Amino acid sequence: WAAAIGPNAGAFAEALLASKVHPEHAYRSLLGTLSLEKRFGAERLDAACKRAVRLGALSYKSVKSILEKRLEAIPQAPELSAMPLHDNVRGSAFYAKGDSPCAN
């Protein structure tokens, strides 16, 4: 049913079901989340589910809050990548040796 709303709603449903030891515990929350389509529309709900999955906020309350505050329309900052390796990045091994210029 969630996938009928959109791919992100389907991904939200799968993540929510997978987050519970017993998937049956997620049914009520999932049905509540899907019912938000009547109030906010399929497109907005799908976008809110995308944001919720990315944030790891897998609950009815989180998706409803995203929709009420219209956060699904605000672009999210891109995820940060690992720091690039180059000569100016010393890392923990350098400081573990006690070679720090700040060490006394």
C-alpha cells in the first residue's frame, strides 16, 4: 500500500517494519502514516517519508510533524563525506606517538 503512494513511502514502510523485532508492532504506526495522504496528499507524504528515512525518524509522529511544518519542501543539506587524506591531515596515529607540536 505504501509503494502505491510513492517509492519513498514504500522505503519508509520497509524501514519501519524492519526496525521492529516483530513487524506487527509497526502496523498501527504505518497505517496512521499512510492515512496522512488524505490530509496532505500523496506527493507531500512521499516527500516527507523520504526526509524521515534519511533522518532515521521512523514514526507516525515524525512524518506528521514534517508535513505540518512543511519541512518536506525544504532541501536538506548534502551528507558530509569523509575527510580527504593529504599531508595536512595528521590523524590519530600522529598524536598517539606524542609527536604533537603542542606536547610538553
